[in-house]
Amino acid sequence: MKIQTLFISSLSLVCLLAGCKSESGEPSGLSQRAENVESAATERFQDAGDNLKRQGELVKQSYEKASADIKESAQSAGKEIKESAKSAGDTFSEKLDKPSDSKGIQRCRQAAENGDRKAQYTLGICYRDGNGVTKDLTLAKYWFEKSAKQGHAPAIQALKNLK
């Protein structure tokens, strides 16, 4: 806005110094041209301001879209990680269902003792069904309860089924 004012003031000064009025006091052709230039300059400055506003809106929209895309990608990656972890946990549980897998039971017990809710649930299943260990419903309940306290839904259901 300062540039526009300076430009218009300069035109007015040139017009004043050049004597832009005719002898009758009417604006001369030079005065009219100065007014035209002033009007065109004002219009161009307004157009430039409007363009900046539009560009600002486009930048804002691009930022919002990029932000949404990043959020969607992160959520998708999170789902993939959860699915992979579930698949790995299911495979681990399936291997433990074999009574002869004593090393698997040892690893599962160690993970369960370290607070792994899936391992706690799996160990509960082993004790409930006698897979790899002597069947013991008291220990099954103990491990199901530890897992259920961490919000593991299958353990919560297993506890309901035990009672």
C-alpha cells in the first residue's frame, strides 16, 4: 500500500509541476492521463493483492491435504504393523499348542513373566488344555487374569468360560 501511495503521489507531483491544467482551469490532457495511470495502478495493486490472497488459500489447501495424507499413511502403517504383530502372535500360539514344544513354553513363560499379555494368555491356554505342561486350571486362571488386567479381550473371554 505504501508503494501505491508513493506512486500516486509522484504522479500528482509531476502533474502539478508540469501545470496539468489548461488556462481555463480545466484539467489538461496530461492531467487526464495522470488520472488514468493512477486508476490503472490502483487496479493493478488490487489485482496483485487478490492474487496473493488466492495463492495463500491454495497453499493452505495444499498444506491441509498433505497433512491429511500423512495422517492417513500413518494410520495405514499402524494397521499393517498391528496385523503383522497379530499374525506373528497367532503363529507363536499355534506352535505352543503342540505339547512337545518345551522350549516354546519356556520362552512363553519368560515373556509372560515380563508382562507380555499375549504370552500370558497363551500360557493360560497351555495350562487350561494341558499343552506342553500339566493341566492346571488354577495356573490357567492366574495367567488369564494377568492378561485380562491388561485389557486382552481373548483372556477376558477365557476367564468367563472358566467359571
